[in-house]
Amino acid sequence: MAADGLSSKALKVKRELGENTPLLSDEELMGLSVRELNHHLRGLSKEEVARLKQRRRTLKNRGYAASCRVKRVCQKEELQKQKMELEWEVDKLARENAAMRLELDTLRGKSSAAVLNQLFLGKMLFATKTPSRLSLDQVQERQVFDT
């Protein structure tokens, strides 16, 4: 019976504390394990227990939301950094592509000039009938005149 009187006195003190001042600070409320929290909530009214549990849930949700915001900001910064790097790489590749196109056009111009030059020289050689372009009969005729 003495134990009952002592425990009821402790409950009365807890109830009085709960009505006037918070039993636990926000940090303590969030830091307690479920077992420790339940131990602290023993003897309180259902309304007080519900209020403290709701407060704990609200605080935890607030922490999770803050953590998600930080994570989202970090991800956004990382994605912006990757975007800038990719834009830089695209610009670099575009410049390289333009330089290669210019070089290709230059080479095509030189190549077509060389082909035209070869054709022109070939026509000139054929027109002057150099020995390389003479037929066998023409060569024999020249030999006759040379002797």
C-alpha cells in the first residue's frame, strides 16, 4: 500500500508538471527511444500522451523535411554543374567540328585543283603528241625521218 501511495504521488507531480511546464524539451523528445518515451509518458493523461506523441512526430517530420530540402539543393547544384560542363563540352565539340569541316573543304579544294591540273596537263601532253602519247605507227614514222 505504501508503494501505491508513493506512485500515485509521483503521478500527481507529473500531472502537475505536464499542466504547467513541458515535461521534455524538443531535443529530449526527439532524442528518446520509443521505450524511454513510453517510460516518461507513464501516468500522464491520454490527451497529454497524444499531445506529446504528436509533438514528437511533428518535430521528426520537420527534421526529415529539412534533410530533404538540403539534399534537393545539393542535387540541384550538382545537376547545374553537370549541365555547365556538358554545355562547355558541346561548345568545344562544335568548334572542333567547324575546324574539321574547314579543313575538309580546304582538302577538297586542293584535291579538285590537283585533279583539274592533272586533266589539263594530260590534255596538253596529248595535244603536243609527246612520245608518251604517240602511237606505235607514229613512232616508226618519226624514226624514218630521223635517219
